[in-house]
Amino acid sequence: MNTLKLGLPAGSLQDATAELFRKAGYKVTFASRSYYPAIDDADIHCTLIRAQEMARYVRDGSLDCGLTGHDWVVENDAQDDVVELAELVFSKVSRRPVRWVLAVPNDSPIQTPKDLQGKRIATEVVNITRKWLASHGVTASVEFSWGATEVKPPKLADAIVEVTETGSSLRANNLRIVADLLTSTTRFIANPAAAADPWKRQKMDDLVLMLKGAMAAEGRVGLMMNVPREKQAAVVALLPGHKPTLSALSDPDWVDVLVILTEEEVRRLIPPLKRAGACGIVEFPLNKVID
């Protein structure tokens, strides 16, 4: 029996990943103290692995594929050893990329990368930080941080390299950003041998299609309305950039208009659509949008 060995990120991305899989049509169940979540697909075997380590296990074939951040692929120097099948822009807080930034206390004299010469930097991404410093011709002490990195300056470190989505945690700890090192999003990566296996590749491609469909549906809804044929042109003109579906109704003088919009567009467009002659307007949620 063919089995796809899938790595799911433990920790901060775990809940967001499970929710994305749910929207994609997969039920993932986490059991207490177990690192092997259940999934309602007999062809997939899941393993919970920290995102920081995912690229290593995919690279050596312990896992066929997995979800992890681009940052951890780079930190493990695995860019050339795994196959990236998709970018999935989601994180623990928002649907936006995360940034690894160099930060210092607000009153620190450090203003540029050159000011880091001989300084001490705490971070979880040691390799990324060392390569960035080298690119600026700077030599500094880079120490691995096990957590609570924001509290280390100025007593335990002169600067930190930390991940941020909104910057709120840095500001709360009286830190300011000096430079950006790397922007990262979640990626679906695969072992090259697994990606070359026809059955596994098809399984992965199908999974990616459903995950991307679930993400594409986020923030979008369907809008359906009845429109007199004499008002059809005016109603369609209010939907620039969209290709609504037009269907005949039992009454030949009326047409059904169906379109997919963002939630923001819906609240802006329903009043003018109503004024243009649309009626029986129905908004409905979407689980997946496959382009």
C-alpha cells in the first residue's frame, strides 16, 4: 500500500495548519502526547515536527513532504536539497509574510549593520544571521537563543534577530528595528525522490491544490441575484474585473447573476446593485476556490 509521509509543523503553526487542512476538506486530529496526528485519508501518515527541523527530515527522506517556513529551509541550508511545491501564505497571526529583523533597544547607539562590529547578537536563526553579517563585512558574536529573545538586550545581548509579523512584541519591549534580514512564508516542500515518484507526486499535487483552494476562498463569498434582462447591462457594469455567470430563469425576462467577490466588495456593491435593479440578492460562504 502506498503511503505519503507528511510532516505537519508543531508549535505556533500547528493550529493554523489544522484549520487550513479542515477548510481544504481534511480532518486532522491531534491526540494528547502523540506526535502522530490522525487524518481522514488512509493514504497519508502524519508526523508532528517542529518547523525548524522539517527541512532536515524532508531532505534525508524520513518524510516525503512537509510544511515549514522558507526561513527554516534557509537556516538549514536545504534550498538545493528539497523541492518546493507551493507557497502557502499563512502564519500564526495573519495571512502575511513574517520578517526576521535586527532589533536593538530604543536608546542603543547601533544605527547601521557596521555598528554591530564586535557586538553580541542573540537569535534562533544563527546561520542566517552569520551570513547576513558576512555580507556586510561585519564580525560579531552570534549566540543561539532558546526563547524570550526580546528581553535579552541590553544586558544579555547588544542586539537580537527576531521574527515578527506586526512588530507589536518588539515595541512592547522597547526595541526598534534596524534592518530586515529575511522575509518568509510557509512552503510545501518535498523530498526530491518522493517528488519524482508518480504516485506520491500526484498525491502531493492534489493536496496542494486543495490547500491553495481553501486559502483562495478566505475572505471571499459568493453573491447571487435575480436581474431583469433590461437591467442586466447596468448590473454587470457594476462588477468590473469580474466575470459573472449569467443563467436563464423560468421567466425569460429575468436572468440569474452569480459572482465571487471579496467581503469588502460585497458590502460596497450590494446597495448600488439593488439600486440598479437586482433583487433576491443572496450572499453565501465559500470553502474552496479552485482557479
